[in-house]
Amino acid sequence: MTSKSSAAQAIIVFLAAFFLLWGLDRPYLWQDEAATAVLAERMLQFGRPLAYDGKNLITIDYFPAEDADSVNQRTRSAQAAVSFYAHRGDFKPDTTWKWQPWGQFVVAAISLKLLGAGTGAARLPFALAGVLTVWVTYWLVRRCFLDWQLAAIVSGSLALNPYWLLHGRQCRYYALSSLCLVLTLASYASWQWGPSNRRWLGAGFFVVLAWLWFQVDYGTIWPALGLLFLDALVAERRTWWRPVLVGMVLATAIAPFAYYYEIWGRWSIPASSWFRRFAVNFFNVNEYVAPGLVVATALGLMILRWNKLREVERRLMLIACAIVLALLIWVPAIAPAAFLRYVILAAPLGCLLAAWVLFQLAGRQHRVLAWAGAVVFVLTPALSLPISYPLHLLHGGHYRAALFRPGFRVLWRNITGKQPDPNGGVVECLRQNSNPDDEILINYEDIPLMFYLPNPIRGGVGSFRAEDDGKRPPDVIVLSPSANCVHWPVYLREQQRYQWRTIPVKIPDVSCGNCPEPHVQESMIGASVPDIFVAKRVSTGVSGSTLAK
């Protein structure tokens, strides 16, 4: 590796570390992050991630799968609620979590054990996985394409992808899944193109890393593995038994866990039509992962220059294109909603496709044009516009033209702590205005309270124990007016059942807190929102303050 290559790699990894690690302790964990952290804590306490620890309950928080007809029977009994969600499939009958694999909980548990409970400690291992992803991406491209400038643009583009960085800063599996994708591709390259006498070692690493990927994210791994084995079978058609043997070993290693997680019966009620989910997913992939224009150009260039490209180059590029295209269909087919977090793991592939296209079009004599194109790709949505604009119009959206990607402003607000922090405000308010044994009723963002506070937490999307007042009514109530996926009649009944003293707070009601989805983050900028309602119960009887819904 030349001095220029080493210097470029060091600078890019430092840049990634700066954006991924700075200010990890703010804002406070939001609902999904807190679920990871709380389940990790329970893994440390019980040896496995329990959804119910005898005090607080965690569910998948998916309102379309809620049964409104039976909710009134579940709000007064913890056991009735636990039985309902176990039957729905959120967790096993003994409340062991199965909705996601346990890899992310193990990683978070190690960090919390070593560093203690805290926001930064919960996020740190995932952010470090993001930094490692950038480093491995550089190494993989440098090794397979023999071009340090290409490696620099690919890894540099990744280190400057604002929404990939925002997801990487989450206490959630996103960065781990992205890292496992790149590591699996690196081990596949070693298996397919390494020294002939050591390819068995590459195949072994491939099995181990693919298995680890399954333990982190068993949702998006399947199309990638299917395409890799298809590529191996085509390349080794005369010795087809070799990739088949590798596949059998991997399947044997995964099978017991797939059985335990019961993933064959995993299904959720769709939040919208398949076409709507496909269109949203298409927009997300095109805007934040790999522009459709880039993917189409890459395929065209490969067809035109197939015989001029080295085998490793053309096969890796074809695999990258195929994985991105497969995710377009796979996500709306298996997921009830099309969130960016389901496809953001493929951002390294999008950066590879864009950089490779720019280098192919510029040629070796005009590398400066490739670097200029990379600046356009990183800083502006220009390459995404031909597809994103029609998709906006198709669904009645109003495309907001921007010279620079708005994600950079969102990222800056996030790492500097300048974005609203509703969970932080609520937690600190409750620390000052409640006792550790007070029962807290909250309609949404209930899991962050489980992580930061010792109190029994009632409510949430499932209205867990919201009206379980036989032994003790709620002492504090917290209501977010923007929570539109909860059983509002339950909360209004409980609010009207007692008399409350409002705690004057200025906590902005930002939906989903630190959720990394673009539509959530960008809606915070310049938005005028009401405050979260917080009150303490003073007596039984009709409430003196009611939150209209």
C-alpha cells in the first residue's frame, strides 16, 4: 500500500469516526433504540432477552396488528396483555424475545456491562461498527479493484452519507448489518479469487461471517446470500458441488436458530398496499442508497465492457447491482412498511456503484472529472432527481428542491445536540417530579422510560396496564398529542378518571424522537409543535386538565 493510499485511508476513517462518535450521549435513546438497550440489560440479568421482566413489557410497537376489539380486556391485566402478544408472535410463551435475532442485544449488553448504563455506552459499539465498515470498505475496494483512488471515493462517499451515519449512530442493528454485508463480500472475494490453496479458508470465513450476519439481521440477508450462491454456482458450474457444500454447511449452522426464532411464520398486517410500499422503498433506495440512474448506467457499462473487465471486477459489480435491485422487491414483499432502515445497509454498495461509474466514464486520463462527479454525488441529490421527482408527483407529494442534501443539516443538529430531545426532556422532568416507585402512564415512547428510570411504566402502543388501577392508579401521566398509533380512548378515559395537576414543561412533541427516518428528522427543522402533556395525579375524580385529541 502506497503512502498516498495509507494517508487517504487514515483521513477517511478519521472523518467517519468524527461523525459517528461525536456526541453519542445526545439526544436520549428513542423507542427502538431503547428496546435494544432494555433487552440487552435483561439479557445480562436473566441470560436471555425477556420482553416482560415482571414489571414492564416490550412489544414490537406495530399498531396495524393491534386488536382494537380486545384492547379493553388487556388494559387491566398484565397477564392478559402478555398472553395476547405471545400469541401474536412478538415473543415466546416465556416472553423470550424472538422478533429480532439476539446479535444486537449481545453487542449492546457487552458495552453496558463494561461501561455502565448510559446513552453513549448503548450506542458506542454500533457506532464503532460503522467506523469499521468504512475501513473494511476501503480495504475491499483497494484489494479487488487495485485502485486506491477508487477505494478513497467509495469509502469517503460512505463516510459522508448523512443518513447512513445517522443510522450508524443508533443503538440498533443497522451499522452491524452494514458491516456484516461488507465483511461477507470480503470473505466471498477471498473464497472466489484468493490463492487457490487457501480458498477453503475463504469459504470458511464466508460461512462464519454470513452466520454472524444472520444473527444480526435475519430479514435482509436472504437476497444477498441467494445472489452470492447463484454467482458461485455459475462461476463453478463444473465443480458445482463446492458451493453446494458451502451452502449446506451454512444452512446447517443457521437452521437451529431459524427454528428457534420461528421466522418461517413471520408475517405482519401491511401498513399500505404493496405498490405503495414498493414506491416508498424505491424512493428510499434511489435517494439515499444508490440512484437508479447510477445502477442503470453501471449495468450498461458492464454489458459494453464485459470482456475488458477483470473477472473480480465485473462479478463484484454485477453482485452489487443485483443486491440493490433485489432489495427493491424484497423489502415490500416481506416488510409491512418501507422504512429506510431496511435498505440503508446497502449504502456501501451504492457508493461503490457511483464511484465505479464515474471512473469508467472519466477514464484514467481524466480522473479529476471522476472526483468532481463524486462531489456532486455526495453533496447533492442531482443523480437521484430523475426518479425521486416523478415518485413524489405520483403520490401527490411536493418535491422540495435543494441544492445540497438536507441530511447534512440533520446530521449536524444530531451530533451537536441542537435537535429537539423530547425523551430527554420527559426523563429529566420525571426524575425531578416523581418517586422511583411511582406508576407512570405514557401513551408513546414508553421504552426509553424503562431504560432511564426505575419506575413501573404503563401504556405504550399496546396500552399495557393502562387501566390496571385495582391496586394502584397511575401517579404520573405523559401524553404526546402527535401519537396517532395508540388506543387514544383508553388514555382519555384514564385521564378523565382522576384529577391531575399539570406540570408546566416546554418539551416539544416531536414524533418518534431520534428516529433516523428522513421524514421524521427533516420535519423537525423549523417545525412548530405543541408541548408534551405531563401531570401528577392529586386525587380521584374528574380531571381538571384534559388533553383534547
